[in-house]
Amino acid sequence: MTKTAPSGLPGLLGQEHTGITVPDLDEALDFFGRILGCKHAYTFGPIGDEEGDFMQQALGTHPRARIRRAALIRIGHGSNLELFEYEAPDQRRLDQKNSDIGAFHIGLYVEDIHAAKAYLDAEGIVTRLGPLPITEGPNAGQSILYFQSPWGMQLEVISYPDGMAYEKTAETVLWSPKFPAN
């Protein structure tokens, strides 16, 4: 009997972190720590290669790109964030919209989305319309609210205290802080 090869990336267990490049690491650590309550684990750097092409070969950046500093932070009971402060000759500032190809946002689960909105407003954080309750389709049961970091990065708070409609018939249920081992 021959074994069937696993489908997908061998050994994949879950998302360990998402890396984000920020304009100022101290500002980002303050925002994620003081405002959002994330925990700073450690900082490292600098990393660069003054003469070779390590940065290009390893990270796909300009060969003279340099990571000034980077930090790893923990977001509640979920995944981690790796924050990078880079300098590079070809560095660009991306003022992305959620509709841009390659755009991203970070979704943060909260127990009480209305309390989260009031808190963000009190802290002077720019929020979008909402909280918006979803009442139809597979996402029914959730409420969402988008907001931005001081440097313009898109974030979202989401809550579905009674679950979402898709869960009733799904073979695969998405990660939830209420059921961290699912």
C-alpha cells in the first residue's frame, strides 16, 4: 500500500505571524501596545548587507535595503505581528485602499464591538462607518468596524458573540478566540 502525499504545505499548523513595515517602530509599538493592548515580546536589528546581495536574495528587497529595527508583538490569543522599520533606496510609501490589489488589513476579534468603537473614538483613532451588523448571508451574526493606525494602516474590529451563519453547515470552521483549538 502506498501512502498518499498530504495536500498542501507539509507540516502546516497555522499562522505564526504577519509582517508589517511601519514608518517608525516606536510609534507602532506605542499604538499596538498602549492603544490596542498587544504585548511586545522582543526587538532586534539592524540587519543589512553593505556590499553583497543578501537582502535581495533573502527578502526580495533592494540590495542596500536595511532593517533598522524589528519587533515581535503578541495579539491577545491570536497570531503575532512582526513590525519592521526599513530604510531602502527604492522605498515607497503605500497609501493603500482595501480595494487595491495586494492590499491588506488586520482583523482583531473583540467581545464588545460597541465598547471597542467608544474606546477608539475616545483615543482619537480614525474609524469608518459602523459598527456594521451583518444580518444576511454566511457572515450573518458578525459586526465589523474598520479603523486606521496613525500612519494609515487599515485595521478592523470584528465580533460574532453568537457565531456566524456559515458555521451551521460548514465542514471547516474558522479560527475563533472562543474556540482556540478548532
